[in-house]
Amino acid sequence: MLGTTVRVELRDATTAADPSGEHTIKRFFPHTYSQPLVHFLRATAKVPDAQIITEHPAIRVGVLFCGRQSPGGHNVIWGLHDALKVHNPKNILLGFLVKYFLYDGSVSGSEGLFAQKTLEITNDVLATYKNQGGYDMLGRTKDQIRTTEQVNAAVAACKSLKLDGLVIIGGIDTATVNGVTSNTDAAHLAEKFAETKCPTKVVGVPVTLNGDLKNQFVEANVGFDTICKVYVFAVIVVLIVLSLCDVVHVNRIRKNSLSTVSSQVNSQLISNMCTDAFSAEKYYYFIRLMGRKASHVALECTLQSHPNMVILGEEVAASKLTIFDITQQICDAVQARAEHDKNHGVILLPEGLIESIPEVYALLQEIHGLLKQGVSADKISSQLSPWASALFEFLPYFIRKQLLLHPESDDSAQLSQIETEKLIADLVETEMNKRLKEGTYKGKKFNAICHFFGYQARGSLPSKFDCDYAYAMMTVKRYGRGPGKASIGVPALHPATVDLRGKSYELLSQNAKKFLLDDVYRNLGPLQFDGPGADAKAVTLCVEDQDYMGRIKKLQEYLDKVRTIVKPGCSQDVLKAALSAMASVTDILSVISSPSIQLQLLCREKKHATSAFALVRSINANMITSGFRPPSHILNRLIDIYCKNSGLVYAKHLFDRIPQPDVVARTIMIAAYSASGAPKLQETFLTKPH
């Protein structure tokens, strides 16, 4: 935060995202858990208890790149440097060099932090790297800070260099082949520093391409905006080229799209694709994008470029779609487009899709287990369980070979090496040829072209948004999504997946049919640093209601207002209304926030059926008035209690308000209506769209 005066408010203590993991986190982080949230205030903010800091003694801060490079990383260092110098010109920023030359001329790969190899960051050093991509100013580490020796080396380095702070720039360690230092390691390192009374403070900065290191306190990661815009432009080139496969389709691209295509795009690439398109006359492009355990990149690129279809890993996992379900879904889409005389299209897939498919994930678990036991890759197939062996033999040879690769440090598959787009395209082509032969498909012969837009863009120039965001984000607090187990047996940060109840996904669902059948391809053009498109933000960032702390403040204002109205001397009516309203609010909040919601409702239902029914009605009423949409398991429990207490009318009303009821909700309603003697109404619950 720039400025010589810093205003800070210490708020409530940090808590676990999942209350059930609180004990584990407390056990592993006894010194750093439950620390107060620090809120940096604007100069105009009126907070009575704010701490005002005007004196800034000189400090020494170290900074380290870790994980895969991401656009905007250099600007984080630039912003950190300028903030330090504004507060005190005598402040020193030291960058740890990941690789350095030894005296004999050889190159050492040891981590610069352990070896205490530093470079003082100055304006002269920064001049070459401002607003530039890559991590080449310092290089990026491949080492972890996990073992006792490594932690001790880090503590010794910070003490020896007399560092007041250590800034670790990176993402989540599960996103890397080598399990490199990341925000998870930063959290453990901070705990170790506190335990050993090392004065160095550790700060983790969320910089990752996948956009999966976020929560209610951090809305976006540095690099995500750039990567999506670069990919969108690449997707648009594909969309335009495929539309040239049939002259009839050219006019269906928005006229303003063609005018914004930049001459900076490699003309040879466009020429080659145009020639190929004209030669084959029709294409379906299957494009695999970055996105391991989360499909944020695929979702954002879809909302920006409007391809015909996207398959999100979260959708597949939530609906437990098999590889055959996905194939049929895409084939039905191809057939629907053919009925509209459209024999081309673009389908986006996240690279983590393969692990979201239940049967493939189970197969991978068996393979990885055998590899850990020392079984050689050429003997794996003979030792698989019968069902896994059948699935393995069904898959194309190239996929089998890729599935046999040794897993990464977090036990996940080497997703960048698994050509999921080719697998899906191969299965779709086989099914479409079958339909063509049977006469159920009347379109042209299906042809697929596959692309992997992987890590080519991670060294790209950062977008204006990422340039500004990275420079100004040094007040961001480290955070975690919740508890979990890493290979080292301690809690780790977990990626934030796409929220299937969020506004971004809702926007996608609303436009899915239009994207599929109408070629409303949208072209943003290349990265812009000036002009009307320069300040464009990610769609997912704009549509989600991210003002978390603003809403907390609004709630405090409401509570303060209640206190001023309801106090000794107020009327009985005011007091009764306040008690009734607050009782309902606390009931629903307790239910929503409790990890044992189903057990509590079940106990209350068995002991006091009337009380359970009244509680459910209160919760349902508050849902309607507030617009809150609880998770599906809570909705299903509410419906179940309604049904068991002769509240079929209420249960049906709640069921009808669920956009996509799952099989549990349907089963509850069917059983209830069958028991009530009205079995004909079962069709209502069988036919409602999923």
C-alpha cells in the first residue's frame, strides 16, 4: 500500500474454511492459526480502533519466484520494491537467484534461498523487466521447503541475511511436476519461523495461471487475465478459420470481429490453417486448455470467445459422467448442428478433464498404485483388476502409453502429457461414423482437428490488468481453501474449483444453447495496453459478487441499527418482531454453517417432529426472502423432512425451485408420492430436466 502513513484494522481471528478440519489445522499450525485478519484502510476510512503507523524503520526483505512462470510476476517485485522505497528509501529488497554459476563455470540448480545467493533489486535491475513476462530476472525454483534440512537452511539464510520479511511468489504446489515451493510451503515455513522465534515474516503472493488460488479475500490471481486473453485470441483465430471452411458461414461471424483481428498474428499460421480448412471443407476443433483440478481457464475463455461447447471437469465430476456419456453428449451436439446445416464447431476441454471422469480416475489410481510398488509399465495391464483392465484395453494405444507415465509429486497424473482432446475426438469420430452408417446422422463425414494450448502463453507479456494488479497487490493476505492431506501428511492449500452454483456458471448455462447452435463467435483481438479494450476485465471476475468484506461491513451496519432500535424502552411489538426475526436468522445460519447439518436435523426430526417441521419451514421462508441457494444435500434434507411430516405441498414447491434436482431429490419425491397414493405424479419428477 503506497503512502507514508498506513492505517490498519485488526479484525476477527482467521478460521478454517471447513470447521471439520479446524482441529487438524490447529495441530499443525499452533503458532500461526487464529491470527487476526489485517485490513488495510483507505485514508478516508473512519474506523475508531484503527492503528495508524507513521514511522517506518529500515527493513530488509527477500523475494523468491516459485512454481511455473506466470505473466505479471515481475510486476509483483516492481510493486514491492516501490512500496518499500516509498515508506523508507533505506529499505532493501533482495531477490534470491535460483540458478547461479559456480567458480568452476558449472551451473548449480540448488535453490538460491538455501545457498543465500541474492541480487539486490534496484531501479536499474527492474528497468529491463517491468511489464515483461517470464521469471527470468531471478529464475524459478524447483526445490521444496519440506525436509528438516531445507527448513533449517531457510531459517539460517533469513537469520544470516537479517531479513525482516520473505515474499514467496507462486501458486499451489499440486500444480507442478516437481512439487515446488509454493503458498503451501510458505504457510509451513511461516509456522516454523514462529516456532523457532525467527523474526522473518513470510508472505505468500498468489500468482498462478490456472486461476484456482482464490477465495472470498482474493478475487483473482496474477496471470489468469493474461492467459485467458491470449488463449481467447488463439481460439478466435480457430473460429474464424473454421468458418472459412464453408463460404456460407463467413457472414455469420459478427462483422466487428473480423475488423479487430491483429496483423501481429503470425500470417503464416493463419495461411496454413486457411489452406487446411479449404482443403478439408469442414472441421471440428477440439482444444485442450490449461486447468488441472479447476476449469477456470476453460470457463473464462468460453464466456469471452463463445465457442460452440465446453466440457468442465467440475460438471463431469458432479454429474458422475462417464467417458461414454461425454462422447454421447458431444455427438448429440454435432448432430444437432448438422440439422442446421453446420458441420463445423469448436469444443473446449480443460486438461484436468481426464481425472474428473470417474472410471478413468479409478483406473489411474490403480496404475499409480502399481507404479509405486515398482511394477514396470509394460507389466501394468496384466495386474489391473478385471474392470480396469477392460477399460485400459478399450482406450487407444497412445492414451494407454500416456496413462502409464509416473504420477506427479501430488499423485496426480501428468495431465499436460495426456492428450485428452485426441481421445475424445477419436471416440466422437467412431460414434459419428456409426450413426452415419446406421442412417441416424444425416450430416457430412465428421472430421476433427486437435490442439493443446498449454504453456506457450505463460511467458507472454502480461495484460494491462495483470500489470496493474501485480504491481498494486502487495497488501494481499495469504489464505487457504480448507484442510487436506498432502503427500507429506500435513495440511496443504487446495485449488478453488468452478462453483457450479455461482453466477459465472449460471451465465454459461443460460447461453449454452445459443453458443451451440448459433455461431456467435466473439473476438477481443490481441492484448491491448491502450484504447477502449485495454481495461477489460475477466468476465468471471465481473459477474461474481466479490465484495466480501464490503458485505461484512454492511451486515455490521444492520446489526448496529438493530441495537439502536431495540433497546430498553422500545415497545413490546418492536421487541417481539426483533426476537422473531433474529431467531429465524440464527436458525438458518446455524444450519448452513454447521458441518453436521444432516445429523442435527435427523435428531430433531426423531425426537420432535413438529419442531423439525417448523425449523424447515423457517429455513425455507428465509431462503425465499433472501435469495440464498444452499448446497444440494441441504435442500434434499429439507425436502425429506417435509415429505416425512405430511408436507408434500411444501416439498413439491421446494423441489420445483431447484433448477437441476439430483437423483436423491427425485427419489425422495417419488417415494413420498407413491406412499401417498398418488403414483401417477411420479412422472413429474422423472421428466423434469437434469
